[in-house]
Amino acid sequence: MRPKATLDTISLRKLREKREALRGVELFSYSEELRSVMVSPALTCSPTETVKDAVEKMAGKKTSSIVVIGENEEPLGIVTDRDIMRRVVVAGRFDIGTTPVSEVMTGDPLTLTPDDTVYRALFLLSSRGIKHLPLVEGEGPSGRRLVGIVTLRQLLKLRYPEPMTLIAGIAGATEVETLARIRARLPRLAATRLSRGSRGYDVVVMLSLVNQDIHRRAFELALESAGEPPTGCCLFVTGSHGRLETLLVTDQDYGLVLEDSADARLRAEADEFYAAVAETFTESLEAVGFERCPGDVMGVNLLWRKDVAGWKAQLDHWVVDQVPHLGRYLTVFFDAAPICGRKDLFLEVQDRGFELLGMHHELFRILHEEEGGHRVPTGLLGRFITERKGEHRGEFDIKRSGLIFVVEGVRILALRRGIRETATLKRIAKLVDGGHLNADDGEYFEGAFRFLLHFALDSQVEEAMENEKIDTYINPSLMSSRNREMLRHAYKAVSKLQDLIATEFGELVL
């Protein structure tokens, strides 16, 4: 039986109206998974078919490429119309009627998976100078199976090619100063997008993905300066970086998962190597504009830099011994996302984390205690509770007194159901799709999150354009009466979310 709605219907209606007003230019989300836009099935041929056969297939389907696959449908190569022009027509060395495509194809093509994002595809297509990306699923003995394809032309039709210059700049950066200049352009880019009617959430996702690419390139530069790595490694980001919810100002939140080794000498060598890389990387991020994490969630801290076995042992220790700050460690860990290197190393550690969640239900009590201490900044008659003194007198922090409440509340609901998404809105969607959250409640909480995020970003952009200190404090007395009303409705939704969690998890805190 699907859960009943707990929402305030008047607030939901108001948030719906505001969401439509904020919709503006309908954009395709940068975080959209490629499975929703890929062409499937992709046009294919075997390596023994002739070039003539391949050309006839391409002409028949009016496509500019064909993927060469093996017996298990694994992509062996790709042939494009440009390959045929350059290698066959211009060179004139092949008889298209007898030459197999294996002799003219580009072998071992770059691939992504349907779970990868539109932005990631744009980045690879732009930075590698290619126009076609086969999509595959599966690993291991059976290999990777072709399931679809995306093209640069197709993605550019999604109506927002504006980050392409940033993508090219990040991919080609050979020094940290270049990355710093690119990041300095983000406030202006955000201001432009908002002024053209883009939704705040879409802009935030764009900022987050650009920031992830800056992290990825800075890490690659740190690796290049350190020499040949002794073992494999995975860089992950967490917090708002891992959720793709970064605003204009954000600090460093990252960790490293190193490859296991049975050789003690090699393990010591790898830790020394990656400790040095982490130090260079942290300094680089600081130079780019990401302040060091106040909670020391960075790979320079051994707590967040371990091999797979070390991570598993640490997770077991955290959970079994109920260490201090366990709630904070859990929120950091379960908001993490791999962005560079051996993703399989991170996923193996993540598997252990979710296994422990299934074995230790008291962890939800700890997470509930972490979330349950928050109160929305509204009092009697809907008046806003603001700072009484200091530089923020008359203001309140919309991120720490609103957005973070939704993030934490949705996180605990999602983890309870074993959902591995990190983005707040994707967690809500998975909860609704799985029948764990009433659809109206899902829309209610999503509307509140979108509104709070949009207003936080809009406030930061205004501060950036005025060359003021960028923070997430707002003064409700300076808002229009309409926006104050909408803010109250958003906070009603946040309170309902907190009530829902208290009801669902009440038995865990008795």
C-alpha cells in the first residue's frame, strides 16, 4: 500500500505556481543520464563485413557512424563518415567491395555507460575531438555489451552548448592558474543563465559539474607532477560536490581509495606517493578558490585516504565501536561520488557501507538524531527567526536553516530504502518510484528544495555581481511580499518532511 500524503495542500499549490514561474527556459538537465537520450539500438556491423556493406547500412539508416562489434556484442571499433572519406576515398588504398571494416575502423573506441551524464559526454566529446560515443553495460568475463550511442550533434540540439568553452579550457589546462581563471568565470555565467530565465537547479547542476571537472583536471595535474603511480586509485568528492548541489562558494570535500596490495613495501610506497599527491591536489584546489574543509574531509587526512581493505576496516570500526562523530562520518560517506580513476575501488567500499547499513539499524537512529535537532527559522504567525546581533543581524542562513534540512531528511529516507543516488531530487524520485513516498509529498518536498536552492543561488549571484562577500544569508525584510510568502510555504514543506521522518523513525529513538 502506497503511503498517504502528509502535505499542506495550500502550500503545495503555491509551490507549484512558483515552480512554474521559475521554470523559464526549459533546459535539458546536465545531470540527465545518457540512457534517456541515447540512440538504441546503435547501428552495428561485424569486423568481417566489407566497407561497402557498412556504407550501405549507414546510408539506409541516415547515420554518420556504425559500431563494429564482436561475437558478444562488445564494441571493437567505430567507423564514421569522416573515417571513410579520409581513409578510403581520399587515400584511395582500399577496394570498398572487398576490404573488411576492421581495416579502416578506429579500434578500441572511447565509451561511456547509460548511467553517465550528458555533461560527462559533452566533456569527452569536446576534449577528445570526437563526435560519437558508444554506450556499454557490463564488465567481467562476459565483457562490455553495446547498448546505444550518443553524438555531439545530438547533444548540442539539447539547447545549451554554453559550457563548451569551459569544458575545452579545463581539458586543455596545463597549470592551476588556468583552472582558477575558469572558476572565476562561474559567477558571471550563473548570473547570465538566471537572467535568461534558467531554473536555479539547472544552473547549480551546471556549476557542480564544472567544479567536478576542475577537481578532476587538478588531480590529473597533481598525478602528472608526482610521476608513475605505484598502484591504482580513485578520487571521490562528497558533500554538495557529491550531490551536484554546489553553490558559488564551497570548500574542499574529497577522499581517496587506493588499490589493495599484498606487498607491505608496495602499500607503504603507495601511501607515501598518494599522500604527496593529496598535498599537491589540496594546495591546487586552494589556489583555484576552494577553501580547505573545516572538518578536514580531504585526502591529506589519513582518515579519508586508505586502500580498499583499510576503508572496509575503518567502516567496520566506525559502526561497531560507535565512534564519536559517527553521524557526520556517515553523511559524508553516503554523499560521496567517484569522479576520477578506478571507480571499481570506490564501489567496492560503497558496497561495504550499504552492507553495514543493512546489518546495523541503529545507524538510522544516529542519522535521525543528526537530522532531528534542526528547527526551521519560522515562529508564531509565520514570522522569520533571524540573527539578533552581529554582522548578520536581521538575517538567517538559508542553506543551514533550510536547504540542509531537506538534504538530510531525504538522505535518511533514501538510505533506509537502500537507494544509492546522492542528488537530493534523484533520491526523492527513487523514493516515489519505489512506493516509499507519496507522490504528492515528493512533489511538495521537491518544490521546497528547488525554491530554497534558487533563492540561495540568486542571492549569491547578486552578492558576486556587487563584489560583496558571498554567503548564504538572506534578509527576509528586503524580500518582496510574494517571495516572503513563498519562503514560508517552503518552510512548511520542510517542517512536514521533518514530521514524516519523526513518525517513520520514531520507533528507532525510543
